[in-house]
Amino acid sequence: MVRLWLDTLAWFEGVRSGRPVPDWEGFASPRLAKGQGRDTLALPANLARNLRDFGPGGLLRNPGWARRHPRDRLISALPLLLAGPGAPASPALAAALGVARGTPWPATTERFLGLWARYS
């Protein structure tokens, strides 16, 4: 069922963005808009949200994510979490969720769920 969901998401994202999803690591880039808006008027609010949830170090380590609404991070991370249950956090997943590379899957999932509770 998860594979079917991932394939369907890849298709929908390809239609929405006008280009195919190369892979989930590539999809988890802040350069790819996830439909949460990138209005310049939202920039101060997005910076404040990211500062609150990821700290000043998170803004400096991942400036691309700092400009995005945190929901973009969640949309980016979910396919990676579902595609690799039990796998440690890849670089793209770690950057999206603000965890260290190689963080165990349960801790990465806990971080995702905490952010999901805040932004869903």
C-alpha cells in the first residue's frame, strides 16, 4: 500500500510541478516548491517559524529551508520516511527535519510527528 501511495504522490507532484519527481531525495530539496506558497510577504513569518522550531543553527545550516513554510519540510520528509522504514536519516531527510544525519528512524519519525502536530 505504501508503494502505491508513493507512486501516486510522485505522479501528482509531477503533474502539479510540470516535471517528474526524479527520486525522493531530490524531491526533499527546499528548491522544489511543495505548494505551500513562497510569497515574499510570508518570508518574515516563515523565518520566525523556522527560528522557533529549528533554532538559529538550523537557519544557518539550512538557509534554503529557513525561507520555506515548515509544512514544506513535512511534505518533503514523508516520502523518505515511508520509503525507508527503519533506515537512519539520509542527508535530505535530516536537513528537512533538522536532525543529525544518521539519526535512527524512530527518533526521526518522532521529530516528524511533533512538527506534524504543530503544522497540520
